[in-house]
Amino acid sequence: MPHLETCLGILRRLIAKGNLNGVPLAERAINEYWDATLPRARKSGLRLLRQDILAQANAVVGDRRSFAEIVNAYIETKLAE
């Protein structure tokens, strides 16, 4: 699962910064994971990402929490596709 680990690393770094200007980078990382992953594994991988993002959201405050919530909402959108 190298694509999942790469995506997760990018999202963690972006959440740690908490800069809302990084939202397009987070979306791009998620989209790249989606495109590089076999269709049958995409949603389960996104669920793993979501779990990690929610754990981070619960551990931070302010802009970092807002950023994590925005990323989670994007993941929810992708899961609904």
C-alpha cells in the first residue's frame, strides 16, 4: 500500500501546518491515491485515511482541526462517488 502511505504522510504534514491554503494539495494527494489504486481497494483505503484524519482532528485545535475537518469532508465526498 505505498500509495496509501504516501497520501497519509502528505495529509499528516498538511494538517500539522493547518494552513487552509493547503486544501488543494490535500485534495490532489487524495485524488492521486484514488487514481493509482485498484477500484476494489479505493474505498477501504479512504476509510483508513478517514480514521487517521479523524484521530488527528480530535488531537488538535484551531486551524489544524478545521483543516482536518475539511479533508475529512472531501474524503466523505469521494466515498459517496
